[in-house]
Amino acid sequence: MRRRDFLATAALSAAATPFVSSLQQLFAANGDAKKILFFTRSQGFEHSPIKLNDKGESLAGVTLARLAKELGFEVEETKDGTVFDGDLSRFAAFVFYTSGNLDQEGGDNQKPMSQDGVKNFLNAIRGGTGFLGFHSATDTWRSGTGMKVDAFFDTTPYVQMIGGEFIIHGAQQEATVEIHDDSLPSLAARKPSYRLHEEWYANKNFAPDMHVLASLQTAGMNVEGNNKCYDRPAFPCIWARKEKKGVALYCAMGHKDEFWTDGKHDDLISDLLKAALGKIEISTEPNLTRTCPGANMLQNSWVKGLVNTSD
């Protein structure tokens, strides 16, 4: 979807927000929304943890289903974009591990979202349905401006909602994650920082109203060659923000199968689910300029010799 069309879609969807809000409040009051939608359509690159096996399950989906069951919720995993044309009030939260323009054909050749589906999705979040994105969820509905840092309201409504946008990544490497908020027990247990080997997304266009839970400390990272993308100040890697009545969270981790299978991050995944479901109260008070003051500062020579990727 072109940015102009997406902006028009967002404007139309805003008018329907009060109605959706009423529905969400009704279902929440009745305790009927006991499902979590795990949406894994890849119109761009499809990551290993969300590839389906012969049983129609992904590694990430199996882990999410197990952790959600412990919370009393069932996970519905799908790559079919037409799910957003149905009754979304049955979902208490959306979890996205996606890539590309989800309303367009291509990629994994699954059914794209319709224009009504896009509106329904955004309205549901604004009405109170929680949202949680992992890893390539920021490589979704990008603004199309490459390495340029855009004004917040020049980005797509999806980027505005999730709070950041993928540009590029370098080679997988170990780096330091600094904890800025310990309201999630899993992050409190890792304070003040911890080391993790990951494929680190160099994101941009950070929402000025986001609440940074953790940041990637770029000091000491390999910045040679295509790793030049890390030659910049520290920037957020786990965050939360308000989207009207909804809460949108993002976690940059999850590229590798091990993140989903070795159990070492089950506590973090579970806590993020709880936050999206409203079972853990987290702050959404803006703190970007305090925790990561140079987040959107890219080096003058940053783009030279880099190959833009989305995997």
C-alpha cells in the first residue's frame, strides 16, 4: 500500500474507533476474548522461526501457544490476511512476526489483508486490543524512504502504531542490552544489562512518545563493513507506547530459532504477552530522549557501501 493510500485508510478508520472501543469494552467486561492472534504473513523475507512444519505449526507459534496456555489463553496462528475481515473482538491481543506490505501479494504467497482488514486491525488496537511485535514486525509497511529519518507523521500509520521502522542489519553478533524499566520481572532479573547474540535490526523513525524498556548499546559492537549500521548512538530494542486505548509493544529479538526453543527467553516472551494482555501494568510515559537521546542520529557516512536488506 502506498503511503498516501495508507494515510487515507487511517483517516477513515479513525471515525470507526468509538464503535470498536465499545465492542472491545463489552467483550473485555464479559471475559470472552480468550484468544491471541499470532499473525506471521511474510510478504517480504520469511524467517525460520515462523516457517510452518508438516503440522502447520511454527517454532515461535508452539512456544507462544504453550506460554499463552499458562495464562489461560489460546493462540490462533495464521498467515492468512483475511482473518482481519472477521470478528476481531474475539482476540485479546495480536502478536505479529511479519514482513513486507501485508495488503499486497507476494512473499509467502498467503492471502493478503484487505483494505477493510487493515482498518479493522488498526481500529481494534485503538479500541483496546493489545499488540506485540517481534523482530521483523518493524520490517512491515515501511515508509519507503530508505536511510532517511522521517518526521513521525510522515511515516505509515503502522510504523506510527508500532513505534519504529527497520532500515538494515549487519552480521549477527553479541551486544549489550541495557534495561531502563524493570516493570517486567524478566527484565528486572537482567538488570542493569545483559549480553545477547542476535541479528540486531538497525531501526529508525522512533515514536517520540514511546516508553523504552531496553536499548541496544552500540558501543563496542563490530562496525566494520556492513556492520557500519551500528556506528551510531544507542537505540531502543524493547519498547511500549499507547495507541489510543491500546498498548503496542515491540521486541527486536527473535531472529534465531534458539530464542524460541531453548527456554532462556520464555520469561521475557511471557511477560511481554502479559503486558499486551493488560495482566502486567507497564508505563507508557515517554522517555526516549532521556534513555536514548541519539536514537535517530545516523552517521554522515553511514549509508556508504551498505547493502539494504530485509532478512
